[in-house]
Amino acid sequence: MRYCQIVMGPAGSGKSTYCAALATHAADAKRTINVVNLDPAAERYNYTPVADIRDLIQLEDVMEDEEMKFGPNGGLVFSMEFLLENTEWLQDALGEIEDDYILFDCPGQIELYTHMDVMRKFVDLLQEWNFRVCGVFLIDSHFMVDGGKFISGAMAALSVMVNLEVPHVNVLSKIDLLSVGGRKQLERFIEPDTHSLTSDLQGTSGILGERYGDLTCSLAKVLDDYSLVKFFPLDITNEENIQDLLIMIDTTVQYGEDLDVKTQDFEYPDREDDNDQ
Ligand SMILES: Nc1nc2c(ncn2[C@@H]2O[C@H](COP(=O)(O)OP(=O)(O)OP(=O)(O)O)[C@@H](O)[C@H]2O)c(=O)[nH]1
Ligand SMILES: [Mg+2]
């Protein structure tokens, strides 16, 4: 078996920083977790990737192409589709290493995961290659400050879960940047009682306000009834917190269950009293 995380989330939510932190944390624990950069526009990241999509295709080349004339968003979708047409490149770069563990650092264009099929096809491909896949969706905790924003973030997370159909973990990023007051407020959003989060929106004045408030409350009820969306708050400066998240994801992909038990020949030392007999 092989294992991977598809690290997704809106632009700037902390995907590349998360990948770098997790790879470093694993290395400190004498465990190998490798990162693959899948963002054709990325120019900087704080890890050494085992594979980089920019070796296959670069966003600026796509955008400069006289025939295609793509803008940045269309160019990004084209690049991901190009990757799917050239999967042997990735297969060669990854090799065929049993029990390896890869983080795929994805671009920040959210529609790639919420409703387009390119990421879904990528997941299918990884599963064909014997990977157990976990989707990890990051949202900046600074956006989780009120009920309306929370529902919007939770719906985005839910669209990704529904679209990809793989085990899934939602992460609230950048907790270290929150004030003490902000952290306290966040507790409401971790295992949320969405009804209480949105009750202040119900009956908002004006026709549009009223309908918007009612819609938000109905969406909140769906999330609540089915316990669909939960978040893991991640303080990247706290090693224990990173370890807790990794254990949770390991459990989700059943990492370690199929690992060979590493044994080593062991010779019992001669005991003196054995020799005496
Ligand atoms: N303090 C702090 N800063 C963070 C954290 N995560 C990300 N950042 C900062 O937020 C900015 C964006 O982080 P990235 O890791 O590049 O985010 P990304 O999701 O990969 O961004 P795109 O690839 O452009 O979509 C950088 O300046 C990071 O240093 C975090 O947990 N704590
Ligand atoms: Mg990035």
C-alpha cells in the first residue's frame, strides 16, 4: 500500500506551509513524508519536492502561448488537465516505492476541487496506483469569525468532500496568528452547533436579508443534522498539535496497518549460569 494527502484549500490558506511543516515534523521523527508540488504557478516553497509539476508545465508558458491565449485561471485548469494527459511523468518521478507517503501541494483555485472533475480524475489515478488517499482541506481560521462566513467555508469543504469521495479532514490554519480572544471565539466553530451560530441571522430585515438569513439557517440545519463538517484547529508552531493531526490522518488512511513488522535476528547472550550447568 501507498499513502497520500491531497492538500487543498483557497488561495493563501497555508497549503504549502502545511506541507513543509509536516515533512519537517516527520523527518524529525525519523519518518519519511515527501512533498509533490502540483501548483504550476508556485515559485517558492519551503520544502524540497520529490516532484514538481513545473518540470512538466509552467503557468507562464501556457499564458504566453499565442494560440491558446489563456488567462491565469484557465491556464491553471489547462495545466492540471495536461498533467492528467501525461501521467507517466508523475509515475516516473514518484517511482514505485512500497509504503511511501506523499503530500500533494495543490493550487489555490478552489473550483478545481469543488465541482470540476480534474481533481476527481487525479484521485482515481492515485487509487489505481495503489494509494490510499486522504483529502485535507485548509481554511484560514481568520475567516471563521461569524456564522455566515462559517457556513460558507463549511459548504466549500462539503463540496470538496462530495466531489472527491475520499476520506477527508478539514483543517483551520494559522491558529498561531489569532489573539487570545480570537482563539476563544474559535471554540464555537470546531464542533459547531450551527443553529446557535446562525440564529442571529434569522429574520434579518429587508426581503433579501430575510431570505438570505433563512437560507443560511437551512444550510446550517443540513450540516448540523448530518454532522457533516468538523474542523481540526492547527497551530503550526506546536509540534504536539501537528503530531495529533498526523495521527488522525494516519488513522483515516489506515497508515501502518499493513506495514511489515521490522524484525531483526537476535541472539540471546550466553547466561553464565547456563554455562555452569
Ligand atoms: N503565522 C503563520 N503563517 C502562515 C501559516 N500558514 C501560512 N502562513 C503564511 O501565509 C502565507 C500563505 O501561505 P502559503 O503556505 O503560501 O499558502 P498557500 O495556500 O500555499 O497559497 P497558494 O499556493 O498561493 O494558494 C505565507 O506568507 C505563509 O508564511 C501559519 O500556520 N501560521
Ligand atoms: Mg502554495
